[in-house]
Amino acid sequence: MHSSSLRWSSIGIFSMALMSAPTDVSAFGIMTTDRRSAIRELLTTTTSSTAAALIICTTNKQPALAVAPFAPIDALLPATRVKITIDRAVDIASNLVTEENTNESTRIEMLHNLERLLSTPQNYNRDTTPLSIPQKPAQSYLDAYAQYRNRVTILEKPGAMLVQNGEINAWRDLKKDEKAREEKDEIRAALNYYTSNLNFDPDRFSLTGTKEEKSKLIRADSVPDVRSVIASDMGLRYLLRNDVLTACDDARAELKYLLKLQEGVGSKETDEEALDGKELLELLLGAQKALGQWFDLIEEKDVLAAMDIVKREM
């Protein structure tokens, strides 16, 4: 496996291993502002081609080697179709910008090809089994809360139960909302299909910091539990997914604008500079970069296998 180092400005270094039975990690998709900031720092500092799943490091940002969580290759096919579509769109937009002598008919053809790729249904999730909305969070989440309630005093137990019930209710509402968003955005649905199929091992993770760091964390009872590790991993995936979605939405809006401008070519009102397509290309490159980072969190052999399958579909 081609693993890599990830830096995280938090406490502790953990290493996740794979599991044989799946855990519903979709319960861990809520991020705080601080976590988003830390993820942003991670994205700007890591240069790996295949990042692993672990998103927690020491306060001195000592790098950690981690093993990526696993999902079946079939679960990656929808996201791979998205990647191929965005790569094609980038190629077309690049030609639109670089081919200065392109005649009007060719230019119009390029714009309409982009429209077919970006603004018409692509059925990315074809041949997949639809995922129903889960009725409860992952068992590892429930077990972690049960362990916490066992540690608190009798007076604190009712409050702990109320907090847990509140979080579960909020989780259910978020899952329903997310399902509705997936029905309106097939790129969101394609990327979510993979993350919803991820497998983690809630029982196997190892603290890999320095001896001093480990001792300090253990003495202070500050070792992050598996819920925090999984939440950090999923938080990164969701953040990158949202970057892809935002860039694609902006690219569609820019493409719509270009098509409207193209209709007015030759008139005084037409903005000839806007017609060069540079802004559209920039937006598509942003989507391509974010999606590339999303794929970097997956084992390279799985990505290559999924690409091979999707290309044979074409």
C-alpha cells in the first residue's frame, strides 16, 4: 500500500486499521470551526499522492503513518465517473482558452459539450444499491457513550443520557436532510455513496506519538477515542466533497453565462473578454483539485481498479 503522512494541529497520533465488518461512519459528519481550520491547514501542507485515513497528530505536528479505511471497489465507481467527467470538462475548457483561432461554430460546440457534461444528468450512481437512511448511529458510537456513562457519577448519568439523545436526534435530522440533498445533486450522491460504505475498525488503533507525548496524554486521560478519529477522517472527506460541489455549481453558473454571451456575439453589449473562458477553466480546475485530494484519501490500488472498470464501461 502506498501510505502517507498527515499533519493535524490537535492532540495525539493515532493509526487506524481495517475491519472485516462495516461500521456506519456517517454518524460522524459534524465539524466544528476549529476542525475545519485544522483540515484546511492539513490540505495546504500535505503533498502526498495517496493520503491515509488518520487525521490526528501531536501538537508539534509530528507526521503519522495511517492505514486507509476500506470500502468495496463498486462503491467507488460513482465517484470515479464524476472524476472522469470533471477531467473531460477541464480538457474541453482548456482547449476553449488556448485555441485562440477557434471559429465560432467550434466554440459553440465546445460550450454545448460542456453543458452536456455539467448540466445534464449523468446517472453516476447507476447499477448501485440505494442506501436507506440508517435508523441509528454506528454501534461504536453507542458503545463509546455507554462507556462514558459508566465512568461518570450517578448524578451525572441523566445529563449524559440527555446529551447523547440530543446528538442522536440531531444526527437523524442531518441524515434526512442529506438524503434530500443527494436527490437534487448527483455528484453529492456519488461521493456520499463511497463514504457511506467505508469500513473502520473501532477496536484497533494505536497511539504512535513519542514516549513523552503518549505518557502525557495517558496521565491526563486526554487520549482521543475512536469516535474522534473517525469524525476527523470523515470531516476531511466532507470538506473536500463540499469544495467539489461548490466549484461545480460555480462552473455551471459561469457556463450558463458564457452560453448567453455567445448568443450575443457581434453585438456591442457582448463582453469579449468574458468569452475567453478563463474563469470557467479556473473553476473547473478547482473542482478537479478538490476531487483529486478526495481521491488521495483512498488506496491507490483501489482508485486504479475503479478507473479501469469505469473506462471499460465507456
